[in-house]
Amino acid sequence: MIDLQHVTKIYGQGDVRVTALEDVSLHVERGEMVAIMGPSGSGKSTLMNLIGCLDRPTTGKYVLAGRDVSTLNDNQLARVRNREIGFVFQTFNLLPRLNALQNVELPLVYRREPRAARVRKAMAALEMVGLGERMHHHPNQLSGGQQQRVAIARALVGEPSILLADEPTGNLDSRAGEEIMAIFQELNQQGITLVLVTHDERVARHCRRIIRVLDGRLVGDEPVTAPLRAVPVHSDQEAAQA
Ligand SMILES: Nc1ncnc2c1ncn2[C@@H]1O[C@H](COP(=O)(O)OP(=O)(O)OP(=O)(O)O)[C@@H](O)[C@H]1O
Ligand SMILES: [Mg+2]
């Protein structure tokens, strides 16, 4: 599904060159659920942006779903991205003037789907994340966890094969974080490939594989062996209090 081969990413030129990724090779099969961990500035978001076709590698090759996407132009890349990838962000990135249903419909508006189909699919996506009762609420009328669930529904409505999430629980308390991870696990069981970035080892252990990044290099890749139930998610605040 995801096949990065000796990928390097360099930002800027001359004196301000930053090597964000160096010789990264990573293979993720269809149906995997993978966490990417590493310190701030290690290259996690850069890696996610490449995987999600938001950016191209400086050198190396990226084969996504059997197709070499490392040399596509911006329009071609956008088309692959729209078809294959759903994104979830730490800060939810919902449009405040639109209600939940309208936010979820948005990707289908860009795809020029007819209104009836849009509404039907957006409602189904919101039901899937347990927000069937909140479709007409605006983001400021929803909790953080509920807003993130709307964002997940929006990411899913176009039926992507890969869901990418950069610190999806970073702005949530432990309970909301648990709920989000439970939704991700359920989606993964339904077959979606999931890659998420987290600083939190307890969040990562809800995945089935953990990749570690340090200074732009992959330094670890191991399966998660501990039983999921035994590892609850706690917020940093709670950890500090404990
Ligand atoms: N657009 C950019 N232009 C120049 N340098 C960049 C750009 N984006 C990221 N970098 C640099 O690349 C390196 C990796 O950044 P990246 O955002 O991938 O780290 P990260 O692991 O996601 O960090 P964090 O945990 O803080 O989100 C950093 O040194 C960063 O300063
Ligand atoms: Mg980042």
C-alpha cells in the first residue's frame, strides 16, 4: 500500500537547508494500523506529508497503491490524494460557520457530488463515528472529542484507502482520546489502513506497529505485543498528577 524507498526530504536551499528526512525506507501493507513516534522536529509530520501526497520527496521513490507518485505534478498528486487519503489533524480544522453535516459534506462538494448523495454519505459517516444525534450542531457547540469525530467523519466520507492522523488526540483529555482510538481501531478492523503520529506511548500502543523516527531517520520498527485493554490513555496533565 505504502512503499517509501530511500526517501530524503530537504527543505530550503544553501545555508538554510534542512534535511528533514534522510534515506527513509518504509513499507506499510493494506490494513495495517501504525503509530509514528519521535521527538519534536524529528520529521514525523514531514513523513506524513509525503505519505499523504501533500509533498514530494527530494530524492528517493514513493509507490502508493502500486503507482509511483514521486514524480507526479501538483494536479496529479492532488487527484491521488483526493481519492486515496483522508487526513485528521490535532486541531480538528473544522469550518466554524458550517454545522457538522456541512463540514462532513465538504469533500464531496469539491468532488461535485449531487446534494442528495452528499447528504446521505455525510449522514452515514457521522453515524459511524457516533454523532448521528449532533449533525446540525456547529463546532463551538461540540466537545473537543466530538469535533474530532466530525473531522474523522469528514476524512472518511470520500472512502479513502488510507487514513492519516497527525497527533489526533493531542488536544483531547484521556477519555476523549480513548474514544478516538476506539473509533480508529474499529475503522481499522473494517479494513482501512491507518497511520498516526503521537507523542504518547499509551496512544501508540493502541496500534499494531510502532515506527520510531529520530533526526530524520527511522530508528525503530516493532510490533505492539501488549494487550490493548491493559494500556489506558492518559493526558499529560493526569500523568503529571499521578
Ligand atoms: N516547510 C518547512 N521549511 C523548512 N523546514 C521545515 C519545514 N517543515 C519542517 N521543517 C523542518 O524539518 C524538520 C522536521 O520537521 P517536522 O515538522 O517533520 O517534525 P515533527 O517530528 O513533526 O515535529 P513535531 O513533533 O514538533 O510536530 C524540523 O527541523 C523542521 O524545522
Ligand atoms: Mg509534527
